[in-house]
Amino acid sequence: MNGEQIGGALGRIKHSAEAAWDRVAGGLGRMGAAKGEGLAEGLRERYDDARGRVEGAFDRWSPRVFGRRVAGPPPILAALGCRTC
């Protein structure tokens, strides 16, 4: 076996190893992406469920329970800061 044959054999081995790695890495990447999409969908469903529960809980109470909403600081803080003076 001469140097050219050894170099050609090493080149084929290298090419085969790179192709195998690309298949493995690509498969792992696709599998990871699919798992990530599944997790994201599960989190979206949980978020939507929790949001629906919170909105449902707030819908059962009248706005008077929470008091009226106004922009700015609460009246006691405004009085202490003399903002109404």
C-alpha cells in the first residue's frame, strides 16, 4: 500500500465519519426541536388555562369589591405628598 492509497483510504474514512456525524447531529437537532415545540405548546395551554381561571374569578366579583381605579398614587400618598394642595 503506497502513500496515495493510504491518503485515499483516510479521506474516505473521514468523509464517512463526517456524514455519520451529520446524520446523528441532524437527528438530535430535529428531535430537540420537536421536544421544544411540544414543551412550548404545553406551556401555552397551561398559561391559557391559568389566565381563564383568573379571568373567571375576577368576573364573579363586581368592580366595587376592588375599589375604583384611578391613575396616579393612592389618595393617602397624594395627601402626604401635598399633590392635592
